[in-house]
Amino acid sequence: MLCCTAWMFLKLKLNKLLAWFGALSCLLALQLSADTVYLVRHAEKQDDSKDPPLSECGRARAQALADYFANIPLAAVYATPYQRTRQTAAAVAEHKQLPVNNYDPRQPEQLQQLLLKHTQPVLVVGHSNTVPQLVSLLSGIDMAALTEQEYSLLYQLQLGEQSSVTLKRQAFICQQASGS
């Protein structure tokens, strides 16, 4: 009789432990499927040449972006191999002590596969024509194209079964004299 009582007690404890592990695994699965991807267009460029660096205003915007991400954990930072995207991403990456990973803007599906492997937030810096395309690819939600003058939008994607896109407008306003 004592043996049966001890077995029933052990079985109850084991069932509670298994239920706890089941709940924990569900919680972890929800956490892993709720990745956040931030996408932003590079900051203002110096000129319209093929591969221009950031302007003074662009460097200030990149720093404002780094300030924005100061308390947001990031697993990785991605940028195209152009100066303007790398310089925009570098301000955030340096603060987070992360490298800036290159991606090919002509192959968004490859970037998509990389992003889906992350379980913590990621920042992607792209271009006026690639950022909305990536947002649509990742979320399935159609996005309007960016104009050549639009630098202030920050897209926040929550990935998972119910993907969502939140558009945030950066508070940064360039204080350069007009005509610059």
C-alpha cells in the first residue's frame, strides 16, 4: 500500500512538472515566433552620385536613430553595401557593439531567410525602393512606396501568425539652413 501511495504521489508531482514544462514551451514558442524587425531607409545623402556618403544632416539623423535604439535590444544590424546605408547602420551598430552585416538588395528572399532565424529584434537599413518591398515580403501587407525625400519613417514589424506593421515617424528634424 505504501508503494502505491508513493507512486501516486510521484505521478502527481511528475504531471505537475510536465504541465509546467508544457506551459513553458508554449511561452517560449510564442516568444520565438514574435520577432521584431525594424526597417528604415538610409539617412540623407550628400549628393546624387552613385555611392555618396551621408550629409551632415544624415549623420545627425543616424545618431538620432542610434539614440532611439539605445534601450532596444538588437541581435543584428543589416545594411546594403552602399556608404549611405552602412553609415546609417554604423551609428546603431557601434552603440550595440554589433557588426553591420551586408545584404544584397536585389535578393530580398535571402535576407528574409536570415531575418527569420533571429529570435531577438533586428534592424535593417535599406533604400526608398527596397524598404517597402521588404516590409511587404516579410509581413504580407502592401506598403506604399517612399518618395526620394522621405527619410523619417521607421517600420516596426511584429512577425508571427498575425504579422503587423507599425509606422513610426522619427522625431528628428534637420536644422540645416534651407538650400543645403
